[in-house]
Amino acid sequence: MEQLTSYYNMAIEKVVFFLPRVFIAGLILWIGFKVVKKVVKWVSVILEKTGFSETLRPFLSSTVSILLKGAVLFIIASVIGADLTGLVAILAAAGFAVGMALQGSLGNFASGILILTLKPYKVGDWIQLEDKFGRVEEIGIFSTDVLTPGNKILIIPNSKVTDNVVTNYSEKGMIRLELSVSIPYMESFPKVERIIKNALQEIPEVLNNPSPEVGINTFDSHNIELLVRPYVEPDNFWKATFNTNRAIKKAFNNNDIKVAYSEGVEMGLIGE
């Protein structure tokens, strides 16, 4: 009986000790999660007003929600009287181990945050990274999807973007083509220049402002190499390139402009 009485008294002491703490912990949990919900909603509105990417906003909101809820749970554990020293040490060690294992992924993640925040390009822009060229289809946290003119999807790690020079052809709303055209030495450059510029005026994709440029680039053993540099909208890059080359070839044919073949100096005609 004495042992049962001892257990009974011990149980009463534990209930008296823990019951108020459990009640306070439950109250903190209920109020804390309500506050977290309102804070996350407020953060989401702020991010939207400040122009953050649609891809980044849900991620940041979720991160804020997880951190705040974790803080609430830690407060509850402290109120109940749990010893958090061991748990903090375990979490720190686990975090270090995960960080070392996912070092590359964390680099891509950090780069993704920078890209979505600084916006060096956006979905729909034409970009070039090293020798990769295409239109941005999707910007993710870890990678950027680029659609090439050959209808292939390139999945580029975001760390590659932040570590290299990225050319954004869509930033200014126009890009300049650089097309090479050869003419023989005997041809009059002013005449050919006029023919090419007239041909460019007939191409709908070529912009009149800024006006196209035609100039002599180099002199080789058989030809004078010209550069034709019209401005076009980024989405018309390939269509304008093909139409420009076609129009110049047709104009040369109509105006009897000859070329020098590499086998010798014999002049040859250009077909339509």
C-alpha cells in the first residue's frame, strides 16, 4: 500500500507539474500557427508587390512557413521542459552532412535564387550561354530549361548561368544579324550596297529603325567579304536570317552580280 501511495503521489505531482505546461503549450501551438498563417500570407503579398518571380514566391512563402512553425515547436518543447541540447546537436550534424552531400545542388539552388531575384533573363527571352543558344522555357530553383531552334530542351544547371557570361538577345527588344556575303573585286561596292539595302526593305522581319548596315569586312584571295547587319525582333531570328539570305541571292541574280569561285578567277553567274 505504501508503494502504491508513493506511485499515486508521484503521478499527482507529475500531472500538477505538466498539466499547466501542456495547456500553455497547446495554447501556444494554436495561437502560433494562426500567427504563422497570417505572417506567411502577408509575406506572399509583399513578395508579389515587390515583383518577385511566380516561381520564387511559393518557395519563399513555404520556407518562411516551415521556419516559423519550427520556431513555434521549439518554444512548445521548451515550455514543456524538454532538453533540446541533444536535438540541436543532432540537427546541426545532420545539416552539415546533408550540406556536404548536396554541395552541387545547393550551389544550383543559390544560383536559382539569384536568377529569380535579379532576373538577368525571363521566360520567353532568347539567350546564349557559351555555345548554347535558345529561348528560355522555364526558370526553376535548380535549373533553367532552354528550347533550341532545333526544338531540343536544354536543362542548364543554374550554377553554370551565374558562373558564365550570358548573352540576352531579348533585353533590348531587338537583335542584330551578322550575315556574310562575298563579291568579286571587280564589282562596285556602292552598287552592291544599294542592291542589298533595297532587298532588305522588302523583308517584313527586318526593322527599319535602326537602319541595316552593309560594310566591307575582309579581303581574301578571290572575294571581298561583306557584312550585312540588319536588326530584327528576337523571335524572328531564324526566319529573318533565311529570308535575308534568300532576298540577297535573288537580288544578285536580278542585277547580274557575279561571284569568284575558289577554284580560280573565272566569273560565274548566280541562279535564282
